[in-house]
Amino acid sequence: MSILAVTHTLASIFVPIGIAGAVIALICALIVAFALARRAAGLAGGAAGVWIVGALLSSASSFADLWLPLLVSLAALGAALVIGTILRVVVRSVSAPQQLGPRAEGAQAPEPRAQEPRPQPSHVTPTRVRPSTPVTEGNRVAA
């Protein structure tokens, strides 16, 4: 069997693995973007961890000189980080005026409270604790 035949056989195995890895990385990048927009750090971290596996799998297609799956997986996470951050800022700016609007209309100025004198702390005298039974050698070891 020649080297060319082995290379051709391995390429037929590595290319589908690389494409599957790119698909996994792309799905995880979408999850990262969604998690960043929702400010779910745990979900974003978990999805980024699985993205690493997808990116490593997508590099398998590079053995057959097919670099597109690896480039897609790398670009997907970069785009997800940027898009997720932008979505978080947009969602925060859209939801902030809605939260402030009804409160501002129905809000009343708080009434000034009179300063009340603080009570002085009471003095507590320490008491000695005495056992209810006389202390013997048996009790002393247990205590």
C-alpha cells in the first residue's frame, strides 16, 4: 500500500470528523453568545469548554489540507464573544428605561425621619457556671 493510498484513506476519515467538530464548535459559539447576552457566566464557561473540543476536532480536517472547518470554528467563537457582549449592552439599555419609567411616575419623596436617640447598651455581669454535681475523676475525663 502506497503512502498516497494511506493519505487518501485517512483523509476520508478526517474530513468528516473535522466538519463535525466545526458544527459542534459553531453550536457552542451560539450558546456562548446567548449566555453572554443573558449574563450566565456558568453556561458561557461550559459552552466555551465544549467549543474547545469542537475546535480540536475541526483541526482534524487540516490533515487533508482542508482548513475551512478550523477557520469557521475559530471565527465562530470570536464572533460569539463580540455579538454576545453587544447584545448584553443592548438588552441592558432597552430594559433600563422601562424599569425606571413606572417608578419615577409613582414614586414619592420619602418623608424625613427624625433622629431617635440610640439606647445605651446595658451592662451585663458575667456569671460563673457551676456544675450541678461534684466533679469526680470519671466526670473530669468525660468533660
